[in-house]
Amino acid sequence: MTTSLGFYFNTLSDIVATRANLAGDSGENTDIGRNRELICQELFQNHLSPRLTVSPGGDIFGVGNQRSGQLDIIVSHDMSMAFKENDKPRVPVESVTAVISVKSRLTKAELFNALKNLASVPQPTESVVSLGLLSNSVPDYFLSWPALFLFAFDGVSLRTCIKHIAEFYASNSVPINRVPRAIVVNRKYLVTFAQYTIPMQQ
């Protein structure tokens, strides 16, 4: 019997694709998109630590009334207040671990929309964070987190995707920590970005 993690995740990607096809059996595009976001939400809930909350939809806020655009999936930790009174949760950026934009099909327009929304995540404020357990400095932590991702069930070819990414960032000024860690088109390809670190301070 095959027990490798590669087999596990390859099979899981097949399951996700099958469920996405079933989710497409709806007369409304908004329902199809919502169904597919729920597939991703369940996937993360089944594989992330119980201390992390996976919220479908919502927005992220920061000090000074900074607000992100509408985001598909927000992963937050349990070390801050929760704001769940309304239909869509609001999450303070300092408590966000990851943000995932979900697309049924990654076209140029959908790619640009996702990159714009991910770039809208507010920058955290150092004075809000008082964790003494961080292995890195607070500014270094802010450079790396939250981690941003884009997941699509289908989409343009790898070559075309890279071309569109280059065009977007050539035309839009985006902080380096608001560039997604990876763009994934299920069962087709994964685009990752070079790691970055804060320059050594004198």
C-alpha cells in the first residue's frame, strides 16, 4: 500500500477537483464560487492546527481604520479577540496567519483581481504586538506574515500566468510582503516567489 505524502496530496487534489466539478452543478455563478470556497475551507480545516480558525470570507482591519478588500478565506490564530457579530467576520491583521484567494478559473482578469485584493491587506502595527515568544524580531515577523496565497481550480497555462503576473507587478506598486507566496492551479502548476528577508540593520 502506498503511504507517501506525495500520494496523499496528489489523491487529495483529485478529490478537490471532483468536488469542484460537483459544485459547478448550480444555476448561479455566485453559488458555484461559494461552493468552491467551502471546499477549500474544509480542506484547510482538515489539515491545519486546531488553534487556527479558517473563516470563509470577510475582511482584515488594521490600526487607523485600515481595511482590506473582500477576501475569500482568512486563517487566524487564537491569540486575539474575535469579531464575528456580523455575517462576514472582521479580523485584526496582527492575528492573521494566512489569506487565500480562491478562483474557479484563473483568467487574466481574475488573476489581477486576486492580486489586487491580496495587496489590500493592511500592514500590521508593531505597538499592537507584544509576543515574547517570536524567534525573529517583530519587523521580520511582519515581513513574513500573514502568508498570502492564490488557489484556482483551473486556469490559463503556466507561461501565460507568469506573463500576466509580470504585467501586473510592472503596473502596480505592491509591498514585497503583499506578494503571494504561491499561486496554485490545481493539478496543473505551482508558481512560487523568491524568499525575502529584511536587510541587516546597522
